[in-house]
Amino acid sequence: MKKKRNIDRLEMLAFFNGLVFYAPVALLVRTHAGVTMAQFFVMQAVLSLTVFLFEIPTGMLTDRIGYKNTMVLAQGIVVLARGLMALAYLTGSLGLFVVEAVAEGFAACFLSGTQDAYIYSVYQEAQYPVKVARVSNFGTAGFIVSTLLYAVLYRLGGILVLLVATVVSCGAGVFCAAGMMPEPQMAGHVTPIQEGDTRTMLHIFRNVPMRRMVFLAACFSVAFLLINFFYVEKLLACGIQEAWMSPIILVYSAIQMLAERLLDRIGNASRQRAMFWAILVAGGLMIAFAISFAPVLVVLVMVVLPLALSFPEFILNSMENAYIDECGLSGQRAAILSVANMAGNLMEIIFLLASAYIAALGTAACFLGAGVLLVIFGMGVCCAKEKEWR
């Protein structure tokens, strides 16, 4: 019963964090306060630099103070960041916007891998993918609710009401995080090697299986990045009107929530094989999305693609955690996952820089390249596990 209550609180935390009411006008929050586009990109660079510099130190701190305590701390920083954004909007202060970006970066650092590590420590490999998918579904539900309520709140008081409502929802998340029980001690997995320095923790990344999984996770991240930023451009290029964008977002968000049921129906022993076929399907859909311009086909691919990507991604996250246990490094789980995220972010940067060079070919070339990379790295990871399936 305790485990159920823990995850229930975590599910509500995900729901409240999904209530980002100002998301549709996130850029306008800055520009209406006098921030130029150049300054906006600088602030995003400040956020990214903060994450890059402090990802590993915060991950190591998380392993010391515990996952639950870290999530409470991170949620408090999120509330601070949202409050700073509202204050910066009211005062038109560029300095406050910069401080808000730094706070967002620190919150991202503390949250990086912590939630997944918490769930894995409670449910272990067999139930981990289903629970992660369920928590993700609550976040998606929050996003859907905030999208539906956006127009109502905006009419009541404009951007300021959207910001205040988001601060309140994040504040409710603090109580949810504080109400979770601490994760169980993983003493059975701790080995003397865990008492070493950072080099000990980084040693796992010398292993080929871990590097394969990190690169595949980066491919998923790049794929979602392309969807989030460029799907509108693709749909417009196919002649689909802007009025249809929000309904399409809501439909693919709802379909993406089916990942939990699919993972629950597939036994633990069959998930890795299912991941192989799901990766091939996801890569194929990315390629189809790139080369097709038939409106009906593009929309059908668009509403299914997030599910096709998230389903194998949840299984891959479970494999990463299981491999950390195999290496006897569960006591440094958060730090290792933070390093893995850093490696994924680096691959994103490389991919985006490469995309800048091929921008003249259009975003279709980016989707095509991401689809091909996804298939290649996915087959590499899955083929390496073939002996375990036999």
C-alpha cells in the first residue's frame, strides 16, 4: 500500500507540473516585457550553460541526500523560477529574466534522472516502464488540461493570470513531493567501488553497451525535439490550416498515453524484443513524415509518432537502470543518469549544428536523418541483446 501512495503522489506531482498555462505564449511572456529575440536566445543559452556546468555536481548531491529530498528541493526551485518569471514580466526586468533562466537550469539539473531513479528504486526493472509511462501520462493530462483552459484564463486576465495560475500549480506540486515516502535503501547493491571518485562513476561509460544506450536515448531526444519545434512547419507545408494545430496536439497527446497500457500488457521478458520492432516502426514513421506531403497521411503519422517514440524510450530507460545495477553502481545512479543526459544533450547540439548546414534542404532532411539514425542505433542496441532473447 505504501508503494501505491508514493507513486500516487508522484503522479499528482507530474500532473501539476504539466499545468503550464502560459506555454502557448511562452515567447510573448518575454517579448511583451521588452525582451528582444536576441536577448531571448541569450537567456536560453544561459539556461543550457547552467545545466551543462552543474548536471554532474547536482547528480552527485542527489545520490547523497536521496531522490525524494532532491525532488522536493527541485520543485521548490521550479516555484521560485515561475515566480521570478511573473515578477520579471510585471517589472520588465531583463536581469530577473536571466535569474529565472538560471533557476530553471538548476531545477532541470536536480530533476535530471532523479524521478526515473526514484521510480526504479521502488519498483525495479519489471514494473519500472509501466510506472514511468503512468507518471508521464499524468504530466500529459496536465498539459491537455492547461491547453484547454488557456483561452479561458487568458480572457480573464491575460498573460499575468496564466503566470499566476502556473505558480499556484507548481506550488501544489511541492506538497505532493513532500508527501512522498523516501525511496528504499539500495544497500544490497552497494559495493566498495562506489566509494571512489568521479572517475569510478565515469568508468561505466567506457563500456560499449552503455554507450549504445546513451546514443539511442539521444536519438529519441532529437526526434522529440524535431516534433516539438518543426511539426507545425511540416503541417503548414502540407496545406493544413493553423486552426487544426491545437486539435492535432491534443489528439497525439491522448494517443501517446496508450504507452502505459501497451507496456502493461507486454511481459518483462518480451519488452526488449518489442522495443526492437517499435524502434523500426518509429524510424519508419520519421522517414515517412519527412518524405510525404499528403495531408491525411502526414496527420496520421503525426498523431501516432509520439507514441511510437515514447514506448521504446520507456523500455530503454529501464535497460539503462538495470545495467547500472549490473555494474554495481546503484549508489551513483543519479550521477550516472545525469552524465548520460549530458552526453545526449551534446549529441543534440551536434545534430542541430549539422541541421543548420542542411537547412537549405528543408526540415524534411532533418526528420529523414533522425529517422535513419534511430533505426541504426536501435538495431545496434537490440542486436547486442539478441543472445539474451534466445
